[in-house]
Amino acid sequence: MATEKRIRSAFTDLVNSAELDEAAPTQPRDERIAFSHERLKAAWRLLEGPADQELGMQVCEQLLHDAIDQLDSRRGLAAHRLIGKLEAMGVRRTGPAS
């Protein structure tokens, strides 16, 4: 099981380093956000079990909340995209980590 600190750090780094391409298509799938493949793989490797996956979701929800508060659309879109990827894995949304 990965440590909470490592999961928080990996997902924060992933969101903070995401690249935004305003001209990219949004239909049928939103492709405006691009993640580093290495960083994405590193974050995903930390999600070994349900508890780690739930923590990953909480971290992404907190990152989305923070991005909205700071009016940072790039980070907000990145966090939202990761939430969607986690939901596709069957991880349920629980609200931001406190």
C-alpha cells in the first residue's frame, strides 16, 4: 500500500504539470488536457488497492476544488479529467480530502 504522502504528491504533480491545448477538440471527447505519460504511470502505480484508489479520488477532488477557488482552468480541467479516469476504474466520488 502506498503512503498517503506519496499519493498526494504524485497526483498534485500530475495536475500541476498538465498541459492545456485550447484548440484541441472537445467532442466527442475532451482532449484539451495532456498529461506526461511517465507521471501518469507513476501516479497510477500507487493505486494498489481500494483504499489507495479512494485516496487518489479524494486528492483529485480537493485539487479540483482548489483550482476552482483559484480560478485556474488548466488545473481544474486536469483534476476533472483524472476524476473521470478514476470513475472509469469504478472508484466512487467521496468529496475532497480534509
